Amino acid sequence: MDKPLRSVGIIIILILAVSGTGYFAVKKIAQNPCNLPKTWSIGTIDRRFTISKDMVQAYAAQAAKTWNDAYAPNPLLSYLAQGGDISINFVYDERQRTTIQNEKLKRSIEEDKDQLDDLKQTLDSLKSEYTTLGQTIDARTKAYTEHLATHNSEAGYWNTQGGAPNAEYQRLQREAAALETERAAINRDIARYNTLGLAIQNYGKSHNQVVSTINQKIETLNETALREFEEGTYDPSTNTITIYEYSDDTSLKRVLTHELGHAIGLQHVDDKQAIMYAVNEGTNLTLTEADKKELLRICRERTPEAMLEKLKATRDGIFHHAESSLLGTAVPAQ
Ligand SMILES: [Zn+2]
């Protein structure tokens, strides 16, 4: 910060020399930490992150643009190939390993859930067949039992008479054969019914096993789930952003934007969707109203229009000097 402040000091002197009325507005800008852009560059990226430096630079540039656009036309963050105020580094440790494992775990839970859906469908269809077959067996058995009782009573009657007449005998013989066929058919239904019962038991066990596996995996996931923006840190004493982990492109872009926000001076805000919320749980890459409010709290004297209006007369001079002093002095290697 000392170099930009020093250059601001020079500007104040220049403006005072030009016009006494410009002093008030310029003094306020001198107090504003957002007066001059902070420069950033990419430091080292652990190779295990399987992301190229160019890609990191592109994402960080996008993150920087998010803040710059919110404060246009004054840039808050400006890229440098090397050195600069803020260095962005990727350090691979247990956190990234855990993130990768958790991503695998999430995919495997999704697969388990698909399997569960299939099992549930099979189970439902087996149960429905089981119920229908049970009702059929009950009805058939009842009819068979009644038919058999009638048949036995008729046969018994003819036996007490010393035998049935031939036609009656033939009819009873056919009836006995039909009853036997029906009995065998009912027995086949009962065998199928018992097989279905066993299958339902087995599918039920598998179903419960998959449910318990999913629950275990979710428990593991919850135990290791990150509660804060631990994917990255910003160390104000060294102006260093360190990225430790990210699960996907969106999460990486959000963490870069979040840490650059800290580098500008922003604190956490109380809006779950906000980039500056303490927990990286939103999915939006744009700033929320809470983010913008926090930006304006840090970068005082805001609304660029108001500032432009105030400084119309001296603006070009200020930015000219600001830019040249920045180019001339603010590129020390860290
Ligand atoms: Zn934070």
C-alpha cells in the first residue's frame, strides 16, 4: 500500500498547485483505499492441480473483472505478468485430496441412488404380482375345495349304491381328472408365490443395504464437508492469496473472486448467495447487493458518477499521474 499512497501524495500537491477548490475532493480520494488499482500476478501452481497457469490467469482475470465492473470506471485490480501487490498461489495439500475424494463420493452416491431406484421399481412390481397371485390362489383354492367336496359327496353316494351308471361314472372320472389338473395348477401358483416371496425378501435386503451404504457415504461427506471458504485464504501481511482446493470451475472462480475481494479490503457479508459470504455455498458468479454494499463501504466516496462529476476538471490529470506513477514504481518483485 505504501507506494500507491506516496503517489497519491504527489497528486495532492499537484492539484493544490493547480486549483484550491480541487483540494477537498482530492483529499477524500487520497483516503480511499480503492483510489488506485492493486496489481496482481500468478505465483506458483502445484502441478497436482491439473490446471494450467493460463487457465488460472483467465479465471483470476474474470474474478478481477467482477470487482472492476462493480466500480467502473476506476479499476480496482490490475494484472501484471510478474510481482505486483497481490500474488495468487495454488498449494496442494490434504484439502484438495479430500475435495477430490468427496467429488468421487458424490458421484458414487448418485450411482447408488440410481441402483436404489431400479431396486425399488423391481420390488414394487414383484410385490404387486405377489399380492395379485395371492388373491388368485385364495379364489382358486376356495373354488377347488368346494368342487372337490361336491365331487367326493357324489362319488361317495354312488359307492353306497354299489357303483354309478356308466354315463355318470364317465362324468365323475372326467371331473376327477379336471380337479387334479386344477390342483396341480394351484400348486404351481403356490410355488411361484413362494419364489416371489423369497425374491421380495432378497430385493428388500439389497434395497436396505444400498440405503445404508448411501447413508454411510453421506455421513462421510458431511464429516469432511468444508464449512468455510477454506478453499482459499488471503494473508494481508504478505498480500498473498493461496488456493488450497476447489471442486469445480464455478467453485474455483468463486473462491478467486472471494479472496480478491478480501485483497481489496472487503469483509464477509451476511448473504448466503454473496461472493463475500463466509461459506462458499452459492453458485452465482456475479456480485449480490450485499457484496456491492460491502464494496461501497470499503471504497468510500462511491458512485463513480458522483466522483466523476466532482472531479471533472481534474480527472485526466489525476489519472494520468496515477497511471504513470504506478507504471514507474509499483512493480517490485515480492
Ligand atoms: Zn473469506
